[in-house]
Amino acid sequence: MSQPISTIAGATMAPVSVKVLDKYSNPVPGVVVTLLTSINTVSGSTVISSNMAGVAVFSNLFITKTATYTLSASATGLTKVSSNTFTISPALGKFTFLTQPTSTTAGGSLGNVSVKVVDAYGNPLVNTSVTVRISSGTLNGTTTTATNSLGQVTYTNLSVSTPGNGYTLSVSASNSTAGSSSAFNITAAAAPHLVFSSPPVGTSANATMSTVVVQLDNANGTPLDQANVAVTIKISSGSLGGTLTVLTNSAGQALFSTLKIGSAGTYSLTALATVNGNSLSVTSGTFTIV
């Protein structure tokens, strides 16, 4: 028997031959031999009569479902024989976007972008490394991930920093044709802003004030966890002592713990910073130094 050879789904297998012998090892022509697979279905001419040399040649077999197989050959009155195992792998894959990227603001999430890659027969390409790219500019996030058992992969942290219209994503993998997403737009993000999360509180002249905290917030009012932004404090009138410029910590907070004012009066403080080219400022409520 010429053993079956591993190939891809839908491809014609190398010819498989079965030899029919009598009990004295003489070739027997004209015996109808049938081939079957261990699972699923083998297509092509699966019933062939042995030739004068006692050989039945199966030359146009193909299988469309991926798996590991054996073939069995049978004929009336003869003992069935089985082949060695062989594997059918996926054919050329094609991508489908299950979940499209969504339009958002610069730096915002594109959503959970999901794709699936299967061949023409619906076989998933499993554990295949898939890379996503953007049509122009830079795509942020994890851009290469392996498919799961269904041939699917989901990108959960993609973002684009540059505003623009008509962006598309493309996905590619070995043994696959590339696929493209629907178009999406990136709009400019609203500027962040400053707030006094711990505003100044009145005290005595020349006494160190309670720590004043300035928070860097997103446009939607949630804390922006951005460190090393220089925040400067100014006073509405007179002289303000202490460290007047402080860098934000990892929580986006600038802590002013050494401020003092030498003269009695009613004052306010203004905090200033520059973030991504945006000039930010916020002024506190008034407080009294006695």
C-alpha cells in the first residue's frame, strides 16, 4: 500500500495505492476496493478495481476538514487494512472582522476588535500569530496575538494618538490573505484640566499651610494618572513662600506642602501647567491669613 501523505484541506492527495494478494501472495486483478477515512469524509473516487498487477490506485482523493486521519481499505471476503496516520491542515486562510474598530478621540480605546481566520472550508487557523496594522500613522497597543481554538483573536488595548478620518485596520498572518476593517475616525481629545482636590485653608501669617493638592484630571473629570507634569502655584497678591513648582506623582497629583504667606489678608491661589501643548490653569477659592 502506498501510504497517504499529509496535505492541506481541499488539495488532491498524492496517489494512494492498495495491492490485493491471494493467500499465496499472488496479485489478484478485478477486486473492488473501497477506501474510507477514520473520521469525516474522503472525497474523490473511493471505489476502484485492482488492475492486472492487483493494485487499486486512488489518484484523486481529497479531504476538506482538518484532523489527523487513517484510511482503511476493504473488499468483499478480504481482511481490511489500515494506513499510517496523516494530517490535513488548513488551506489558505481568510480574515473576517467579527467586531469592527470604533471611532473615538485621540488616545481613546478602539474597543475590543475581534477577527476570525478560517480557510475556504471553514477550518479555523489555530494558534496562528496575527498582526494588526493601521492604514497610516502609528497604532498603539498589543498588535500581535495568537488565535484561539476557534481561529479568533481579540485586541483589547488598541488606540491612535493622531486625529484623522478614514483610518482602517488590516490583519495578516502566514498562510492567509490579509483582511481590512471598516473605516473609523479619530477626533482631537478635549484638553485635560486642573482642580484643587485639597484647596488652600487659612492659617496664621508665616505658618506653613496645610498641604495644597492640585489634581490633573481628564476632560471627563476623572483623574489623569500622568507623572512629571510641572505645576506652578501663584498667589493673587503679595508674596508666597515655599516650593512653588512641583511635579505630579503617578496619580497626577502635585502636592504643595511648604507654602506660607507672611502678611495677613484674603488671598486665592492659581495653579498653572502645560500638558500636551495645552496651557492649563485653575484658581482656588479665597482664604484668610490672620
